[in-house]
Amino acid sequence: MGIPERKEREKEHRREEILNAAQRVFFEKGLQTATMDEIAEAAELSKGTLYLYYKSKEDLYLGVMIRGMDILYNMFTEATSTNEPTIVKIKNLGDMYYRYFKEHRSFFRMFYFFQNPLFHTQVSQEMMGLCQAGNQKVWKLVIDLIQRGIDEGDIRPEVDPAECAVILWSNSNGIMMRMDTQEEYFKNVLGVDLERVLQKSMAMLFQSMLRDPA
Amino acid sequence: MGIPERKEREKEHRREEILNAAQRVFFEKGLQTATMDEIAEAAELSKGTLYLYYKSKEDLYLGVMIRGMDILYNMFTEATSTNEPTIVKIKNLGDMYYRYFKEHRSFFRMFYFFQNPLFHTQVSQEMMGLCQAGNQKVWKLVIDLIQRGIDEGDIRPEVDPAECAVILWSNSNGIMMRMDTQEEYFKNVLGVDLERVLQKSMAMLFQSMLRDPA
DNA sequence: GTAGTAACTGACCGCAAGTCATTTAATCAA
DNA sequence: TTGATTAAATGACTTGCGGTCAGTTACTAC
């Protein structure tokens, strides 16, 4: 009985094709400006068909965003599978997030919307669950690594690894969001180079977490 | 000839009344969900009239947001007009921003949208200019205070005041945004109390900036 | 009282999200 | 092979909202 299996595969394939089309359109136009008709045309399907696979435009958007989360997770995994000391790996994570910001800007921007409280109301429970799962995987990776840094004695033992992860992430994310939207403004009006700010602030935070100043 | 002056006052008054109505509706519904018809009804005017005073829904939104900036600026001014030492005032600014977050949550949320890069394209040049002016006033206040802290010798002289301001702001803003949307999630899944995280991270950053550990 | 002007109105337009009756294609049973 | 059944896909249609503008009302000046 290979037919139901084949059908299942084809359905999955179509879901992916729709996501490919959506990704192209969303990257070019953003959530607000992109239209379902455009995505349908890019997918060479009718608009109605899109709704057989995704409940709403926002769900489709989250589907693309989850791809972005997976890419980030894979980059983080790569950054931490070297033979370097744990403390260096933690530093690598920070650098890798910045690389993600530079190389996958469109995905990075999608994370904005996830932070908008009103966005959440327009999204299905299922997609929301998938997002949180993807999110959690990344957090766990970072927190576990910091815990290891504590166990190995490089990081001060009174540091809470989850709190530490949140601090590092909030700081770098906050600065990168500014880079994305207002880099020129900060340069011209305040005379601030945000890339330097990112480096400095991360160094300051690392400093406070390390046992020995290095 | 008091008639043109009176007309001008009435026009200004109407602008304010429209803003009052828009504020009520935007606070309740958010930018996306609120409709111009709702705002018109709240203002007891027809929809067309709104467009005689504001160019678009987004412009009206920014008009409300500027009120929020003014409130923040006044709170910051208040926090820095005490007789305490400069270094304490800087700390007060951080506390005041958190108070703003707690007491003026709806205004705080409006700042989100300003960070959305695609939002900017839908907004008139005039409003944008007003926003940047309001924004700049706040930055100037913070940066000047940090400069004073350097001059008085409490803050390490190699610190760049503008960079320092950006770091403090990015960090606290990033954490408060998380508080706003995902406080429960962080508590339950990661076991992290974001209020503690805010306090700790600010303490860490202050520490790195001070000449003497205090 | 009337001409002229500024303020205001709401029916209307265009566009886009989402729906659903209908059509098309694939599978199966006889 | 063919007719019945089910699944997949379609696109015309509904609904709702941002924005417009021809027409109305209210006020001012002469």
C-alpha cells in the first residue's frame, strides 16, 4: 500500500513549495505589504489552495520564521562543536549571532514580529507551539553551554546560567535591532558606531561573568 | 482681529481632541486592529475630518507616540533634578525607565512599531521629524548626564558617553520588551525572573563603567 | 441678506484576507 | 473499462478597512 504514503509525501512537498514561495514574497515585501495573491502566484497555485495548507497569512509567516530558527540553531550547533575551551565557545555563540544578523537579515527581522504582543492573537495554536519548541531548543543550547562554563570553573559559580543567557541575548539583540533600523541615525546624530557598541557591551558583560579577567 | 487667532486655537484644540480619541482606541486595540472609523466615532467626527488633521492612520499613531516620548522626557527630567550625586541620578534614570514601562505600558509598546523598518515607509516626513526630535532630546539628556559623571570622576574617563547610553538603553529595553510579551514563558519554561535579570544586568554594566567598585 | 470661505460629512473606491460552491483529478470496486 | 467516491484545487465572491472627494453646512465679511 504505497499510495497513501506517496500522497502524504506529495502533500508535504506542496507545503514546502508554498513555504518557498511565501519566503520569497515575505523577504521582498514584508508581512504587511505582501499579499496572499502574490504568494499564490509565486507558488503557481490559487489563493484558496494556500488556505488548505496554512490557516492564515500569519501562520504562513510563522512557518517561514521557523526555518529561520532552524538555521540559527544549526549555526549555533556548528559554533559549539569545535575543540575549543567552553569559554571560547560561548564567545563564538555571540559572534555567530552577529553573523546570522548579517547573513540572514530577513529571518532576523521576522523575529521582530514574534515580539509584537498583538501578533500572537492572529496565529494558530499549532504554529505557536512549533515556534516555542524551536525557540526553546536554542535557549537550551546556550544555557547548557554556560552551565558547562560554570562547572569547568571559567564562569563565576554564583552566576545563574539561564539569567546569564537572557542578559547576553537581550543586549546583543537590542543593539542589532537598532543596527537594522537606525544605524545611520546613530552614526550621524549621536556619533556612535553600533558595531563597536556591540563588541564593547558584550565584552563588559563577559567580564562580569568570568572568574578571572582574561 | 481676534478671530483668526481663535480659529487657530480651535483647530489646535480639535487636533488634540482627535489625538485623545486616537489614544483611547490605539491603547485598547493596537495599531493593526484599531480602525479609523472607530477613532472617528470616539472623536465624534466623521472619518473624512480625521484626514484633514492627520495624513494617515500611521501619522496619527505617531502623534500619540510623541505624547509618550514627552512623558518619558518629563519623567527623566524629574529624575535628574534632585540634589543627589550624578552617579545616583544615572541610576535613577534606569529606575525611571522601568517605572515608565510599568505605568505607561501602552506608550512603551508604541515604541515597538517605531523600530519596525517597514513602518517608517508609511509615515509623513513631518511626523518623522517630530519623532526624531523628541527622541534626540531624551538621548541628549542621558548622554549629558553620563558626561557629567565622567567629568566628576565617578565614571571611568575612557568611557564614551554616547556609547554608554546606547548600551544601557539597549539592555534595559531588550529585557523589558521580553517582560511585556513573554514574562510568563520565561518564568515557567526557563525559570527566569526577568525583573531580577534587569536589575542584575544593569548592575553588571554600571560596575564596568565605574571608576571605583561601589 | 448674500457672497465667499473654511470645516465637515459620508457615500464611495480599491484592495486584500479569507470563504465556499463548483470543478478537476485520482483512486477504487465491480 | 467504467462509473462511483473521495480528495485536491479553483477563483468568483463576501467582508472589512484605509483613504478620497463631491457635496453640504456653518461661519465670516461686506
